[in-house]
Amino acid sequence: MNDLPQKQKALIKSLYSRHGRKKTSLCVCEGVRCCEELLLAAPELVKFTVCRESLQINFKTSSDTYVIPDHEFAKLAATVNSQGILCVTEVPAFATSQPEDNFLFVLDRVGNPGNFGTILRTAKAAGLTELWYTSGSVDPFNDKTIRSAMAAQFSMRLRVFPDLKTLSEIAGEYGFKDFYLTDPHEGANLFVEKGLYDKSLVIIGSEAHGVGELDGAKRVTIPMPGKFESLNAAQAATIFLFEYVRRSTQAL
């Protein structure tokens, strides 16, 4: 067992705030599965790892690893019933080059870390390599967002924009020609809209505020025969993303 320096303890606690992450360009990835995904996707980003003494899993990492008493680890963990491991890691650089995906999924001011993280995880599962979002969304490297995403942030390219207008202009420069705003009640049926995933952007907003306005964009909706008010943002995103998977696999 090797002691964790007080300086490192203070650093970990500071990274639970957006200010601390911005100041250091570091974040905390906590939990067995999340740390495994991080170490698989980007081991070079990990600065150091902290494990509780009773953890039975042996993690392979080239960074420093500190093993500390369970009660000391509990003081550092963000979760009440922690799994006993966390990694302090660099925040990856944002994407700046030509997107590789045939369509882009965009989150507009999605502030809930659970929704944002779940959508990231789903986008990764659907085969996308990147995700764009607008300012006003939650920090993707918030510890809650990382846990919800199962650390998908470290294996996907992320890009943030001040607003949808700026985002659409940059997308247009990359050859994306159609923009779709998801709507709970109005617009084309996503299951029959032919060009939905053809060099296009599909934009989803928060449950509280919906998606913003964008000149020239089309509206697209998930048909709801039950006539309910709306779906959870992460649920709606899953339907859009796996309709893309369905069409892609049908074409094979």
C-alpha cells in the first residue's frame, strides 16, 4: 500500500467542479467498467490511478497507482457506494478535422449529465465516431456524465460550438447539406424520411427547452400512437440512432 500525497487528494476533489477541470485539463473517471474502458481507449491520457485496499481487480496501467485504505478512498469518491477505483486523466483534445461519419448527431443545450452520457454511450454503440454539441450543454467530462457514458467520451471525437448557427455553418463546410430538428409532435416521420442519415445532421434538444431554432432546418418526429407528451431525451436519441443502424445493416 502506498500513500496518496495530500496534493493529489486536493487535485481529485477539485476535479469535481467545472472550474477545476478547466484549470487543469484533467477529470476523474470512476468505477470498474469506466476505468477499464478508459484504459482500453486512451491509456496514454491517464495520469494516475487510485484503488481502495480491498479491491480484488488487478488493473494494468503504466501510470502511477496508489492503493489506499477503504475509508480514505470513500472520502475521495464521488459515488456513495463506490466500486473502489478511479483514474485521474487528461481531457482529450476536441475534434477539428473532417468528420468520418455519414451523419452527425448533435445535442443542443442538453444539460442533464445522465441524458448526455447515455446518448454518448448509445452513439458509440451505434457505430458513430463523434458527437457535436452546443454551449449550454453539460460538461462531457463531468464525473456523472462519464459514468453515464461508461467512458465513451475517451473513444469518440467531441466538438463544441457556441450555437446551432455556427455549428451548421461549419457542418456545411464539411459537406453536410441537410439539418433535422427533432420535434415531439411535428415534422416528417423518422421511419420514412429518406435522406435522414445522408450527409445530414440530426439535432436533439433538452427535455426542458427542446431544440433551438435553425433557419432552413427540417423537423422530424418519432410517431407516438399513444399521443403522449414527449419521450425522455436519451430514449428519443436511442430511437434515432438505432434507426440509423437498422438502415445501415439493411443496406449490407
